[in-house]
Amino acid sequence: MNNRDKVIELIEKQLKEHTTLKINFELFALYVKYDKSAEANQTDIKSFNTKNVVIASSSDINAIYQSLASNIIKSEEFRNEIADGFYKKSYIWS
């Protein structure tokens, strides 16, 4: 089960107990950049937040998840890290 499936499962479980939820996501990304002078990789962990979203039992959870993920990836801060020579190695939703 991937992280996306785990998050959707958690939301669905909470919707069984509550009629609506107010949630946001935080993406943690590990950036890696090769430092020629040190002949080693330089790493940095950054986090990116989304705005709160209200989810009801009738909401399309997959579409909301995709929208939140897309908003983070399109964010200027996220792109600037890549432009500085770092590239995204992996990420985790929480």
C-alpha cells in the first residue's frame, strides 16, 4: 500500500465517525545536490503545507488528494528548491 492509499484510507475511516473533516497536508521532500568541491552529496529536507480543505462524506477524496498534491508541486517554493540545483529524491505525506 502506497502513501496515497494510506492517506485516503485514513480519511475514509475518519469520515465514518464524523460527517465532515477539515484537513491539510504537509509534504516532506528530501533534496539531494552533488557538491563538486566536497565530492559528496549535500542533502536538505524541506516541508510544504497546503491550505485547509473541508471534506464531507459525499466528497470525491481522490480528486481532493490530487488537487492538494498538485498545488504543492506547482508551488513557487517547491520549484525554487529544484532551480537551486537540488532535485527531489523522495517524499512522504503526513
